[in-house]
Amino acid sequence: MKHLISVLVENKFGSLNRVAAMFSARGFNLESISIGETEDAEISRMTIVTRGEDQIISQVLKQLNRLVDTIKVIDLTRQPHVERELLLMTLKLTKTQQHEIFELINVFKGKVVDIKQKSITIEVIGSPEKINTTIDIFRGYGIKELARSGAVAIHRGE
Amino acid sequence: MHASGQTLNGSEIFIESLRRENVEYIFGYPGGSLLKVYETLFDVKDIQHILVRHEQGATHMAEGYARATGKPGVVLVTSGPGATNTVTGIANAYMDSSPMVVFTGQVPSSLIGNDAFQEADIVGITRPITKHNFLVKDVKELAATISKAFYLATTGRPGPVLVDMPKDILNASCIFEWPETVEIRGFKPTIKCHINQVEKAAQKIAASKRPLFYIGGGVISAEASEELQKLAIQLNIPVTMTLQGLGAFPGNHPLSMGMLGMHGTYWANQAVNRCDLLIAVGARFDDRVTGKVETFAPQAYKIHNDIDPTNVDKNVKVDLPVVGDAQNFLAGLLEVMPETIENRDPWLAEINAWREQCPLTYSNEEDMLRTEFVIEEVSKQTKGNAVVVTDVGQHQMWTSQFYTFINPRSIITSGGLGTMGYGLPAAIGAAFGIKDRPVVLFCGDGGFMMNIQELVTAVHHKIPIKIFLINNSFLGMVRQWQELFHKEKYSFTDLGDSNPDFVKVAEAFGCRALKADNPDTAKAAIVEALAWNDGPILVDFRVVKKDMVFPMVPAGGSISDMLLARLNPKTMV
Ligand SMILES: Cc1ncc(C[n+]2csc(CCOP(=O)(O)OP(=O)(O)O)c2C)c(N)n1
Ligand SMILES: [Mg+2]
């Protein structure tokens, strides 16, 4: 099953590498990983999406904790949380499809961030599942290029 | 000794920090990026620098020293090739959880990343084989980084830590401040076991009819042998040990079952198979111990105490995990153990029947020499009191079977990584640390060649190690697998035509050397070697070529697959 893990790490060079290398060395699945600064400049937050049975996930959490640079490891999966991913996508723009494309952008609550004569670049924000659906639907309209941020997540406030 | 508050350069800070950590020996080799450190070392008298002849040798020496004494071993090597030469030794210490701090020189900070002369990204290379590693970026951080490195190497589950020191940092100056305490917010190992878990374990132990201790190297590094002995004897519980756990419980005690696993004793493996309670302490359910995990200790309720939570439930699902230090666990058990315990006499009788059914034996004919005899004879002559170092191969497994280990820190061997070439430097390192017990090395003719250069180091420092070369003219352990599982295709394992005359080689290094090829000459050579303390001595034991180590549970097999002897006995010569 899919797990969403939030990891607070020392904001030091090599921290990301240590985590990523641990996943590959132990053969754990790593679906996405994203990292950025937090309210404390010395600490970064990583959001990791992984998949595995409970026994594997328990090893993942323990191995993450074991790294000296990790300060806190939280499995958000079964806790109240908000999860978001950003999708940037450039589509072919043709006269015949123009109308449908704009309609779909509305359906997915996307935004147009750039438009040229033959292409349009949009952004969509949502859960990774929503991003998957968005991509699936737009495939029929000629995706030229796309980039996903990977999930970021946080506890819901009290 | 420099006081805090003085202005020192990076090299002086390095030396001063080692002083603060009470370092006795540095195993090292100089080079371009370390010239400043070696300039400083020239006048240092209170820390001894041991010049090795290959950086891999330095790492194994440091590990041998660490395992014999319990203190962290210290390595100092230059950048680039000096650093990469330490990789095997670091990986070895990581797999066997030995405390070690490796200092590497690095090219100047401004050149890092430029493919500079003798640059290697040793921090990147060693990330997966160190407990942690550091690149020092500012001379002001050097002392604090060194104190963190020693703290990490020795706290919780021990392991190797690497500190990479660019040349400009070693030349720059700052005010020396030695941190009195170490605080690493991401590193808080659980030392104290949870009392509820300990109590639950005690209940289970008291109520078990067929309990078994499965003891690993963690008991040795936690210095918990005394607690283990008290507990096992008081509760009448048999004890089996892993390769690294040997000596945690005296091998000459009736409750000792010797080693378990692939080349473990028949009775230890049968007991694992039959026990109703398995108490694993400081052991990690390695595949060489468990064989097929599904059939490992199938009837047992499993208690697992380990200081590293990642070891728990990794290979085998356990019923009662107890994370914490082994000494804390065993001492805790002694305190809370109920008064009444089950009678274990029937269980011990069952075990003794297995012991009689398939003892560890060998035949010893007059005209041939067997490794088993050599090791048993050394065991007798040293009364089990030696620090025994091995290399990797058949001789290593026979050592586990035929040397009777009585005390902890008596076996120093490469278990997790199985590094040939480990033995000779590790024995030298052990002998630097331990002066009041003989240090003996059992080494194969294959592995001896892998770090033979360190014989010079032993000769130069008059290190009185006894090098018992088990010369079977084969890469014996590989030959054994070829005979059993690979259609007897003895592919590139026969060293008979190419081995040198080891006696002459040793003599050329300035090492005394003897030869023995039958039980009588062997016995006499052992007497002579043990009496010789003016430097190292080597005995070239010309043992039979095609001997095999039994019992053997084939890799991934179950106890029922255990091989007890050759199917079709062949000549050994
Ligand atoms: C560095 C290294 N290379 C290869 C191996 C694989 N290996 C394991 S045991 C062995 C044979 C060892 O031969 P020898 O040193 O003569 O010891 P023996 O088994 O004959 O006692 C080999 C090649 C290893 N363990 N380590
Ligand atoms: Mg050999």
C-alpha cells in the first residue's frame, strides 16, 4: 500500500543523498521524494511517497530514523494530513481542440501559465491521484512535455 | 597537550582532538594532502603512529585493535587512492559493527569537484558503509566534528565513521575549543530497555520448557558476558553463539552448545529446530545463521533484544522485540526473573543425546596433518586463553568448531563481509592492544597473500603474533562448494602449482618461520611458536588438501538438509 512519509532532516549537504541512497541500497520502492526548507533554516522537510507491505514500511521508517541527519520521521498515511502535488504541462494547441482543452482545464481547476500560437502551458495542483487522472485525460490532446513536483504533505492543524 | 583557547592550526587541532579522545595508536600512511599532519606528528610522542604498508591493512589493524580492546580504532590516510584503499576495511567494520574512526586527507576545498590530482569523493563512496561521515568545511568545526565522530563510532551500535579533511583546513588556524559534551539531535539510540518488555520476557523464560539463548556479537560489544553467564547458569538455559558471539559464554561449560548456523554444531542446530523459546541477544538473524527463514526455529516463541531497531523484524518476524543495550537487557532479566522456573533437565538430556549422536570429530592419521588437529592443539596449548584471529575460509569455520573460546573478545574474525586478507592486519592490531595474552592467527594460504605486506609492519614493531598458516594449497572453501554443488569443476581454486615457499617468503620479510607436515612436527612447532616472543613467527602447516568442513547446512536450506559428512569419501591428499 502507498505510504506518505514526512522526514525532517538537517539542512546539510548530502542529507538528500543519504536518504535516496538508503532507499536504493535497501531495495525500497521510492515513488517520489521532494525536499525544501522549513520555518527553521537549519531543518529541511522531505516528503517521500513509497509503497510496501507493513513489514517493509516499518523497516523504511526504522532505516530513516537510523540516519544521523534525520531528526524526525512521521508516517502521515493514517493521520489527518494534506497532500499536494504540482503538475506543469505543455500541450499542443490546435484550433479544433482549443475549446475542449480550455473546458478540461476548468474541470481540473488548472491555470494557464503560458500560451503561444501552437502550445499552451498549464499548471494543476492536487493530490498525486488527481494529477495522475489529469495526465491520463490530457494524453489524448498531445502532451508535449510535463513535469511533476512529487508530493508534499503536512499534518492538518488542530 | 594544548589547552582550549589557544590558537592552533588544523593539524595541531587534529592531534589535540585525538589526545582528548585518549587515542593510543594511529594506523596510517602519509601522502600529499596530509603533509601538514605528518609534520605535526613528527614531534608527537604520546600517540604512536604505526606505519602500515597498504591502507587496507590500516583499516583491518584498527578494527583488530578495536575488537580486542573495545576502544575505537583510528586510521589516517591520504586523499584519492589512500582513501579508496580503505573502502574494504570500512565496509568490513560496518558489517561487523566495530568502532572505528577513519580520517582521510582531501584536496584543498577550492579544488573539490574539479577532478583534482588525487581527488576522490570518499564521503560519497563511503556513505552506505559508514555509520555516518563528514566533510570538514571550516577549521573551526574540526574539533567538534572529531568529537562527534568518536561519539557516533562508539555509542549505541558501534560502527565506522569517516572524517574527510581538506588540505587547506589542516593548514588554517583558529582558536581550539574542545566540546565537553556531544549533542546530535538526530542520534538518540535507545540504551535502556522498556521494563514492560523485559518483564514479559522474564515470564516467558520462566515458563519455557525448552529455552535457548542465541547470542551474537552485540553481547561482546556491550560487555554483557558476565550477566549472560549468571543468567544462563542460574536458569539452566543452553547457549548457542554466532561466529561473533563465541566467547560470550565459556565454550567449556556444559551449557555451551558452540556455534549455530551453516557450519554450526549438529546439536546447536537441532536445538534451534526444537526449542520452544528462542532468546536472541545482540544477534541479527543473518542468513548464514538462519538458512531458510521459514523453517528457522519453527516451534519457538522468539524474543529479540538488539540495540539497533532496524535489526528487529528484518529477516525473521519476532514475537517480543526488546530494543536496547544487551547488558541492560540481561541485567534487567536477572532482576525481574520469577522465583519458580520450569525444569530444563529433560531438554538438556535431549540436547546431550544429539551431541553424542554427531560430535565434532575427525580422524588423525600419522602421516597426514589435518587443520582440525592443528586448531585443537593450539586450543589445548593456549588453554583457550589466546586472542584468536582468523582469515576467511575453511580454516575460519574449523576455528569456530575446534578452538574452545572461554572469554569474550577472544575471536576476531570477518563475519559479515567475509573479507579475505583481514586476518594478518587484524592480528597485528589486536596485538598492539593486548599484551598479556598470546595473539594467534589462523590464516589460509589464499588469504595470507591478500595483505602479506603487513608482515613487515609486524616485524618492524616486533609484534609477537603467531601466524598459523593453514596451507592446503587450495582456496579451500570455494573448492568445497565446487565439490558439493558445482560438478567438481575445480575452477581456479588449486594454488598448488603457484603458491610460493611461505617459509622463505616469511624469512625474507625478517620473520621467523617453521614448517610442519604431520601431527608430531605440528605439535612441536606450536610449542615453539607459543614460546617465541621476539617478533612474529610463522608456521607453514602443510595440511591435507581436500578436507571438508562439516556439518554444513547448504545456503538457504533447512536443518533437515544438514550435511554431516562426505557422501562418497575421497582421498584428502
Ligand atoms: C576478498 C575476497 N575474495 C574472495 C572471497 C571468496 N572466498 C571465500 S573463502 C575463499 C577461499 C579462501 O582460501 P584460503 O585463504 O586458502 O582459505 P581455506 O578456505 O583454504 O582455509 C574465497 C576465495 C572472499 N571471501 N574474500
Ligand atoms: Mg587454503
